[in-house]
Amino acid sequence: MKKVFLFALMATAPFLANAQSTNEDEEEFIKESYMVIDTAKVVAEAEAYKAKLRPRIDSLDARIEALKEILAHKDDKLSDELLAKYSTIVADMKVVYNESPDKFASRYKYFKDFTKIEKAMSKGKVLPEFEFALRYNMKEECQKEVDALRRKVNHDNFLLYREIEPREYPQKEVYRLKANPNSRANIFIEHRDRSTLTDAICEYDEKLLSLGWEWIKKGKHTNETESYPISYEYRKYAEHPEYKVLRRNYQPIVFDKEGNLVRVAWMSSRSNNDIWDIIHKNLLILEYRKDYEANKYNIKSEDSDVQYALRNRLGYTDEASNKMMTALAKTMAQDVSSYDANTFKEYVTARRAAYKSAKGYVNEMLKLANVTAARFYSQLEKDHEDEYKYLYKIERLSDNSFKLHFVTYEMKPQYDVYVTYFGVAPFVCDYAIERVVKY
């Protein structure tokens, strides 16, 4: 059943008359930048650091080998080759000694004087009391240092980097795709399990449907009242004095000064507008009627009183059924023969009683029929409970017509519903479902 209402209609403005919105939806995914460790740079820096460590490792390895060989011949006269190596080691240790004699002396026990070491060395000998210092240098210093360096060289680059550089790793900016919370698809996903889906889609599409007419929401206006030819309130905009914008449940409709429908600004949300409930109910009734006409569940095999009750529920204007039920009551009254009409008074009394009895019988019969009809209607509701449930997009086709795109829960196309608004009187409009396309 169509509903007639007053609306703040918008004019056929020069901005976007009969034009379809060209605004693109928000992208479903957007690029998001974030910082990550620049692994290539970490590896390069770590490898460069390792390269610096390797000469020191080689030097320490050579020194350890030299010390082993020297200590193996500590009681013998050293060869020229060994003596040269020994001389280098002594010179290195003397540098350390000169830098901190006390620390050197505490580290190398039994050490007394480099003069004695050099004197014994001039004879190709190792000073016996210097043996401990040589062994300590070899094991506690050279060997431990070379082991630590070798661990670093063999480490995973990230672990190595963490050990040698107490700062943040070098970073680089990268991009990834993330779900755009403002996209149509993600708004649908967020709201499809709630009663807020239609409101969310209406709000999303409002900016697209109002292109060129944004002044309806943002423009300066005054609220005016007229009482003839009908009483109505409207908004008057200083920028557009040629229009009168009426509102019903927050839905703006634009009329010209004569009351001709110009434009439906947008389709507002369900929470502010009972049109959605009416459209939804009418769309489902269309589906129920198709099932009835197709004799689903063999419903037409039911008695005529069930047909009558069901057709009433489905909104059929069925004068034949109404006449049938009236005739039935009258016939039952006329067929009553359980009285003796000896007098006119007795006849009238009997006729009235018979008619009352027949009417009661008809009412009882309709009650039973309504139960059956209600069961069938309830089954149809279950059969179609997921149809026209998920509004996905409202598309403007002209100033006063829209395409409502419904999908399944999984966002697969389901129906396209074409709705057109039209004027029925000055400053009064109605709408009609022009056609439904099923996917």
C-alpha cells in the first residue's frame, strides 16, 4: 500500500539535473606506510664490521701459535725465526707495561724487570720467571679475545648488530595494503550483523546523492510556514529563493514555488524515516504474491475461506471474495428451516436468529481460515527472510529516482530495486517501486 506524504523537495537545479553521481566509492584497501628494519643495510654494515674483525683475528691466531711454539722451546735457545716473534711479543707487552706498570705487574705475576727479559732474549733465551706472563697472555688474553671475535663473525647478522651497536637498527619505510574503514565494503562488513546497516549505507551515500545540492545541509536558511492551499512548513534558502525545501522525518524534498516536485535530495536513514520499512514490506509482499500465484506448497488447494484470508494478508483488493462471504451468510440464513412461520413476528424473529447464527458461523470459519493463512504467511516470511535484507548501495538515476542495490550476506548481488518519487498534489509527493531485477 503506497503512502502519501509531504516532503521538502529539491529543485531541478542547474547543477545536477538528471545526472548520475560520478563520485567514486572509497577504496576498499588503502596504502599504509610503516617503518621496518632495513635488513639489507643491517647485513651490509654487519659484514663490513666483520671484515674489520678478521685481520685482528688472524693477528691473534698468529700470536697464539707463536706463543705456543716459544713456550715449547722455553728451555732451548730460540731459532732466529722464533726469536723475532718473541721480540715482537715482548715489545708489545712492554708498551702495555709503560702505559700502566702497576696494572701490568698485578696481572703478570712474578714479573720484575724488562731489563732481565731483554738480557735473556739477547742470548736467545726466555727468562724463566717471565713464563707465567707469556702463558697468561696466550690463554687469558689472546685466546679469549679471539674466541669472542670469532663468535661475532659467526653470529647471525641481527644478533651481531645487537651486540656491537647499542642503537636502533637502520630503518626504512615500506607500504602495505590495509582495509579502509571508510570504504563501502568494509562499512557493510562492519554493520551487516546489526540493525544499523541501512543507516550506515544511507549515511555513506548521502554525500554522493547530494552532489551539487550540499547547500541543503550547509546553506543558511529560515523556517517558514504556509497555510494555503495546504498547511506546511519549509525551509527557505537565501541562495536559492526559487525552492521550498520540505522535510519529513529528516528526508529533504525540494519543490518549486508552485509546489511541483523538483528533487529528492537523498534517501535518509531508517532510524529517521519509515519509508524504508514500507519499501521493505512491499518488496517482500511482491515475493510472497509470486509464491502464492505459483501455488507454492499447493496453497490453492485450501478452502475458499483460507484463500480469502490469505489474499487479505497479501494485500489483494478482492471484491469477489468479500461478496462471496456476504452471500454465504445470507444463504445460510435463508436456508434455515427449523422454525414454523405461523406469524409474521415469528418469521422475523426466526430470520434474525438464523442470520445471527450464520454470521457467527462465518466469523468462526474465518478465524480457522486465518490460522491456516497465518501459517502459510509465516512460512513465506521464513523462506524470504534473507531477501532485501542487506542494502549495499543507493544510486541516483535522476532527480527523483533511485536504484537500491541489495546483496547477500556474502556481498553477492541479489536485487536491484528501482524507486521513483512523483508529485500528486502541490507540495505533496508519493513514491512507487517501478521494477525489481533479480540476479
